[in-house]
Amino acid sequence: MKLGWIGYGAFGRLACSHLGPHFDLVIHDAQPGRTASASLEDVAACKRIVIAAPVQAIGEVATALAPLVQPGTRIYDVGSVKLRPMQAMRDALPDHCEIVGTHPLFGPQSAVTGLEGLPIVLCPSHGEDVSCERDFLAERLKLDVHVSDADTHDRTMARVQGLTHLVAKVITEIDATPAAYTTRSYDLLMEAAGLVAQDSDALFRAIEKHNPYSAELRERFFESVEALSDRLKN
């Protein structure tokens, strides 16, 4: 089966390296210098298309695809947020398209030793049957597959990713220097921060600003930090 792929950044290259043995990949990337040669029209001829663009650009990509896609095309995104990007796709794409949100909870750093056991979430838009995708991801790629609705996904990710990336961002900007001797808790904290240190600022902003449930958790976090600071001062 041909699989259209839009966006050949770091995650796109990782994903395509694992999908290549299973699909005839048709890859498009609008940014100059990236080794993706297919046109958007070539991608739109596929019956399965993945949009691997930043969350902020998914609606724009879907708008460009809209007049080109065939009836019955199933379109996926791989963003870390689901509610707003999936709505943007729904608004831009014709009704004859099926939309399935996906969120691979890994990237080039966490998948350096392979995909086996890493989690991925599937979010059907309007009750689409995703049993084929679930079976492929679990049986062929050995991923840990979860099926969820977009709202539950974003509520969960506000805690799982929003809090983690916030703490990691603070630690990274403090620029803690290596120590000759450490504790196990320090090592684990530095390891966690290191896993997301190379993530783009666009990803960080998507997690913190485009997830509608992140703001409340972020405010609680900063209130707790301020309260702790006051305790220490007093």
C-alpha cells in the first residue's frame, strides 16, 4: 500500500525508517534541503496520508490538501495535542475524508534503541474503525497501542507531557553542570530532562499553549513553586 507522508523532519525520518519496509512511502516536505522529493499532488493520490507537521501548521497543511484528496482518504496527524489539530483538519478537509489522530509518545531520543514497547495513542475522529492500524502498530512495530477520544487524550497529556516538559525546560535553562558524585534521584532527573532537551521550541509551545488543559496545570505548578519559595524564605 502507498502511504503519503507530509513533513520530513526529525520525527518524520524516524517514523519513515520503520514504516519503509511495510509501505511504498510517498514523502513530501516543503522545506528546502530536506530529502523528500514527492509533490503534494503525489501524496494526495494516496489513500492513507500522514501529516507530520508541527501542531501549529496542521490546519494549513490540511487546507492545502483539501482540493486534492480522493474520496475515502484516511488522514492522520502525529501531533502531541489532539483536540484543536483534529478540529482544524475537520474544518479544512472535505467530508469524504476520514480523520484519525495519532500521538506517538516517543521521539528520536527515546526511540534510539528501537520502538518495541513504546506507547502510541490512536484517536478516531467520528468512530472510525482503527482495528487495522492498532493491529499493525502492535504486531508489526511492537508498539504499546492505546485508543482514546481526543478530549481524554489532551486531559491526560496536560499532566504527562505538560508537567514533564515544563520541569525539564526549567532544569535545562538553569544549566546544571555535571557533578563528580550524585544521587540516584539527581541522575534520573537529569536523564528525564535530557530526553526532551533536544525537542524543538515549537513542540514545547504546542504542548503548553495548544492543549486546552495545560494552562490550569501550569498555573497550579507555578503557584506551588511560589508557595514553596515563601516557605523557605520564612
